[in-house]
Amino acid sequence: MPIYHQLGQVPRNRHSPFPKADGGMYAEELFGTADASSLLYHVHVPTRVLSSRQAVELRWKKQDPRPLRDRHFRTHRLAAADRVPLLFNADIAVLTWTPHKSGFYRNAQADEVLYVAEGAGTVESQMGELAYKAGDYVVIPRGIIHRLRMDPTRHRFLVFESRGAVGIPSRYRGENGQLNEDAPFTERNIRRPRALPVHDELGEFAVVVKKDNWLHEVVLDHHPFDVVGWDGYCYPWAVGVQDGARFAANGFAIRSLGSRPEETHFLGRVACEEAVYHLSGGTGVEVGSLTLHPEGLAHAAVKTEWAIALETALPLEIGEASLGVEDSGA
């Protein structure tokens, strides 16, 4: 993220003693990567783990071999389920998720971009509370413990899991990280956590951690959202699809496409693949349609609707679940 943010109480200087009012010290945690990090100040030492076990191995089955032709998957016709892989390669995975409840979760192997197709609520995390609604992207850097406080409505997400760090394309940022005048959206469109409830609670708190293609159950002896303050550049953030948001990481780019004249064009994709998630219906597609346009074939771009386009350097494998909702006439 190009924006520095601070919430709650932090000491005047980094890596310095931060005493509690009733005695003892808050525990400082350096969180993130060399490119973007934050300092978190915990009531309890975050390394206090009661137990850890491997719970579920994730084995994603794919179509093999994959024919060279355009594809159309009606993803909203899939039954409600946990994160179901639709398309994936070594850099990026596209999943659909229809949760009815949410617990503590940490993806320790990928950054996540959640597109909110349906629903509204709040992302709760160590960095505080971030509201979301239908039409939003929510970016959650890897390693952040979070859960959803969902409004009592149907929820559906399109999830992008990235092996590399997700950011804003460099061509839209100046040397100091500020979004430039050519960027399709600005810092004004970016929403950051605004409230930081402190949960000073002891007990047994189970966190599902995704790592090495396993779901692990890690039990802490304290509530994971015990942070009294933090500052830095690594935190969850949100931006609307209609703000024109764009993202990039190693091997892929994500673009928001709208019904604007500049989006009316034809493409000849010979150096990358493109998948398009349709946000409104149109000729031959419906809300939630996911079309795949393989490398080596020319195709028409979205013209009169809002959509999300994913361009990848590597071919996209087709998840087994996608085949069950494929339009055979595509």
C-alpha cells in the first residue's frame, strides 16, 4: 500500500519499551514483508500457541488435457460451499466462496483479493474493522488473521489468491508511491480500517491457517485481536469496482472494466491468457459468468457491462468444479 496508516496507541519511537498502565509491557510485532510492513502492539505475546494440527489437505483437481477453445462457466449456479477453485496456476488462483459463517482465518501462503459479489458486513482483523459491501474489492495481505462479521444477507465472494504480493501497478505510481494523474482511481477511493476494538481475553481461540496447501488448526491462548495500536503500510484495505481499481503481482494483473467507450475494443491474446468475471448479464452471459480466453486465440472484450478481467502470464488450469457449470454451447 502506498499510504501510511496508524490506529490506536503506539510508542513515540519504534522498537522501544511500551509500558502498560497497570504494569508490564505491550509486545511489539513486526509484521509484513521487506516492501510493506506494520508494527503491532499486543496485550499478549502473539507466539503463545496451545496446539497446532494439520486438519485438511487441499488437493485441487484439474481438467487434463485442456482443449484450446474459449470457455464459459456459470459460477453462480454452483452450490454454496467453502472456497472452490475455478481457475489456477502457479501465480494466481480464482475461487468462489459462499460463506454462511466465518471464523478466524489466516492465509499464510497467499495475498487475497476478495471481490464482494453479494453481501455486506465488516472485516475484523488485528488491524481493526473495515466495512465492505457488494461491489467492493477487499485486499488482505498474507498472514493477517481476520474474520467476517456478516450482515444477515446472502454472501458470495470471488477470491483471488496470489503467491506474490498484491499491489497497484507501478505505472500508476510515482517514485514516492503516490498514485499519479493517469491512475484510474485515487487514494480518495481507498478505504482503510477505522476502528480498533481491543479484545483482552484469555481462553482457547482456534485459527484456521492455510499453509503448504493444508488447512491447519492453530489454537491460541488469547483472542488474536488484542492489538492496542499499530502503524505502517501493511493492512487490509478496500476499494470499489466502479472506482476503476486495478491490481498486479508477479504473473498477473486484475482490471475493472466498465461500460465506457475506452473499454470497447477487440483483443488478440497471444502473450497471455484472460479470464473475465461478468458482473451483469449480456448476450450469452449472466451475472457470475466466468469466461476463459486462452493464449493463442483472439476474442472480443467486454463492451457494455461491468466486469473483472484477469490477465495471466501462465496458462490457467480449469478446476474440476468449473466443469459442472460449463456452458457446453460456448
